[in-house]
Amino acid sequence: MAAKYRKIDPRIWDDEVFDALDAPDALAALWLISGRAVNRAGVVVAGLGEVADKLRLQGVDASWDTLSRVCPSLSWPLQKVGRNTVVVILRSWFKYNAPTNDDHLAGMLSDLSDVPRCELLYSYETTVKPGLAEKWHATLDRVCLELMTPCTTVTPPPCPPQKQKQEQKQEQKQEQEQEQKKKGAAPRFNQPTIDEVAAYCTQRKNTIDAEQFVDHYEARGWELTKGRRMKDWKACVRTWEKNDFSQNGKSEPYVVPM
């Protein structure tokens, strides 16, 4: 789990590159450094919908445009993974969040196991090593080798092709559904598409933005409050409708527990 507090050097306000950013981009940079989306290894994994919500931007396209300006300006590698998820490596993370010993560093690096497998992840070691004290390089090499080994034999790309990954997910989904049927459990929740949400909103004649709805819950892993998994997305649409969460600028709709 990511640490509760982050170290931000006060000299950032005198940095020429940071000083050249306008106010919205400077806010984006500070959020990347100090927000909950960054893990202990200095890697940010966030949904573009979450970025828009936190930075008060108008949709996922504005989020991507902002990150595409900010990250190259600060030499932070950026990659979009999937439709609306981004990964960012904070190159000088360990300069300001230095480990205290080998075990501490290994624990920080263990957060890499939760980062989506992508080209950016496989460049992590060479990206952060210049900002890490030389005495920690052996530990960095060892941990990264252990974490990356399962996919390093596939080049290029470093990870299984997208089609194969989709087939694996489909097989896992079918196995889970069969297992649930055997146990008499309720069917597994299927995430709706933007078109499905839009059609349902049209049917109910409300003004909910289907893309905003999907991005909001996709960034949360389709979880409700207190980490509970969503069971019925249509019920959430009706809750948004009842709370008038459409064009009124609320950042966090109240969702009735299910």
C-alpha cells in the first residue's frame, strides 16, 4: 500500500521547468507526486476519469492532453494502457523518498507487481536507477529481475499479445461463472459499455453522461463505497438520476449500498 505522506522538496517552486508550467499543469504535476495514485515505487497508475475528477478537467480527453504536456516537460515517462488508464514513472522519486535499508527498498519495489504489464514497466529499472544511490543498485536489479522474469521471454512485445490476454480473461470469466453456478451463487457482474449505459439513460429519459458514468466507476475498479463490488450498474444509474448527478458538477455521487 502506498505511504500516507509524500516528500515534496520546497525547491520545486524555484525549479525552472516547474516554474514554466501554467497553473493547471502545475496542479497536475503536484497531484502526480502527492496523490493516492502514486505507489511506493514512484509509479502512477490512474484512470483518466479519476484524473479529470481530481484536476477539475472536462473529460478524459482533457486529462490525456494535460498529462501529455506535463509529463514530457518534467521528463516523466508516460504511457496509456488500455482505453482510459495511464502509467507514469516519476524518474527522480527515490531522490526525495530514499529507502532506509535493503528490505525497505524491496518493500517499496514490491508495489510494481500491481502495475499493469506494459513497455513502460519494463523500462522502470533503467529509468529510476540514475536517481537512486549506487548502494541500492544491487537490490534494485535483483527485485526487478524477479518481478519482470515471467514476461521477459516474450520480445517484442514484452507481454503476451492483447488478443491472447483477452482470450485468457474470457476463459477465466467462463470458469468463474461455472464455479458460481455450481455453488448456486449469483452471476458474475458484467461491466457495461458506454453504449449500454447511454441506451439505458435514453430509456429513462435522464441527462446522465454515459461516458462520465463509465469512466467514474472504471477508475474505481467498479467498486462502491468501502470497497464493495458493484452488483447492478442500472441501480447505480437510477441513484445518479435520483441525486441529479448529471451536469451539476458533483465530484462524488452518493451510491446506495447494494
